[in-house]
Amino acid sequence: MGEDGARPVNKLGHRIGRRGGRTREAILAATRRLLETHKLADLRPADIAREAGVSAPSFYTYFKTVDEPVLVLCEASGAPYQTLTPLFDADWSGERAFDQARAYVTAVIDIWAEHGPVLRIGAAMADEGHGAFATERIRRLRRVHLAIERKIAEARATGRHDPRLDPRLASYEAASMVDAVAASLRLLQRGDTPLDAVIDTTSLLFARVVTGR
């Protein structure tokens, strides 16, 4: 949003109209395509502008650096995670825990299948200490972490988990495990490992952490 609370503004302080919005979206789409075949360090604004079919100055009208459109893409790719929290409001008793865990694992794998190149770069930038990317990752996973933490805390309170287990830390580790599996799915499937085997094994491990069973 602009400073006056109206429509978003570009780097020149001008409100972004319909035409400007199309240009900005073309730049974002071009960035996304290039990230599938290029390392972030190898990308230049001129490369993105060329791929988008706009002039190089047009890139700087909307973004200062290559990192900026990448961050926007990371924020967009994180949106699907916000739809996963209802899974943890469902019944996780008995065999239902595996079904709910499998639904979560499958959904995360689908997210990475669609947004993998962007999420990998975002994760790498966050790990390297780039504050905006670290903040984006926290925002993306916060609701999921809280939902998992509540389930683990319930399991600990009823004696299904060792009292030494920290629900918050366990929620981070459980969610990170599923993300790591989704990110490295091709590697895990080497040697003709069936996709179902990867999903089922991950779901069993995830359900065990969440429920203590």
C-alpha cells in the first residue's frame, strides 16, 4: 500500500495502475521462470527484464534488486501453508492420526512441487541471515507451528510424551522434517522408492511426534 493507504506505489512513488500491475506481474513471472534454471547469484535485473519482455529501466520502476521480486514470490508461495491449520483441529485419535498426518504431508509435498525453486532459495537466503527472508519464513510457518505445538502439548499433558519434550521445539522439528522431505523428494525416490512409501513413512513419523503414539 502507498503511504496514504491507497493503491500500492512503485519505486518512483507513483500509484500502480492496471498497466503497471501487468508489468510488475510480468517481472515476477519472469523471475519465477528463471529461478527454475538459474542460481539467484547469476540473475541480473537485465536478465529478468528481457525474460519479461520489458525494458531494463522498467525493472527498477518496481524493484531495486533481484532479491525483491524473489521475496515477493516467497511470500506468495507461503500462502498455501495458511490453509493447513484446520487439519490439526480434526480428530487425531487412533488410526485417524495417520490419515491427518498423511493429508498434511501430501499437501506440503504438493506445495513444494509447485513452488520448490522459490522456497529453496528463500530457505537458503534465510539460513544465510538475510532478515527479510527469515521473517518471511517465520510468517509462513507460524500458524502451522502453533497448531502442531498445541497437539504435542496435549499429548504431553496426557502422558503420551516424555515431560522433558518441549512442544514448541518439537513442532519446529516436525514441520521442518516434512519440509525437508518435500524439498528432497527426488533424491529420496532414487532407487525406485515409490512415492507412497515416502509419504507413508514420513506420515508415520510425523504422527508419532504430534500424538506421542
